[in-house]
Amino acid sequence: MLLTLDLNDPRPLHEQVAGAVRRAIGDGAYGPGDRLPAARDLADALGINANTVLRALRDLRDEGILEFRRGRGVSVATVPPGRALLVQRARDLLAEARGLGFGREDLLAIVKELP
């Protein structure tokens, strides 16, 4: 699983991790029943604390996207609904726009200009 975080993103790291995992599942990298890498492995790959990754995974469990099984790790329970995936992508786009100096209203104006 190739996840990336934007350290300039104002959102908390656990929200960024949850969003990245949600996108990976929504994009088909993982399907229902597939096991995710261990939280420690994800944390090492991202260069963040394992507790941050665990918090993100718990949030996704609470949403019903992941399930935790003792001795079997974390696996995908369901693919996030289209709206949830779209909301996550919109959040990511807004964070990227802010990083470039644009605000929400600027982004809305750009979207309204699209055909």
C-alpha cells in the first residue's frame, strides 16, 4: 500500500492517514476481505507514530469500512460509498488548494467555471 502524507496539510495526521486508506480502498487497491499491512509497518513507511495510524484505522472501523480481528489483523469490511470517497477527495483538493494559497471560495469559483 503506497500512502503519502502532506506535512503542509493543516488536517491532523490521523485524518490524512484515514483518507489515504479510504482512497486506496475506493480505488480498488484493496477489496472486502483483504488484509491491510500492520499498523507498525504503515507507520514506519509514513515516518509517523504507530498510535497515529491506529487512530486512523479505528476511525475507519467506526465508519464500518474496516474490521479488526484478534490474531488476524485489520481487513476491509466494505468499500466506502461513493459519496464518502468523493467527500474525501474534495477535502484533499481543498487542502491542496490551501497549500497553493487559494481558499474555499476560490476553489468553488474554479469548479463553477468547469463545463
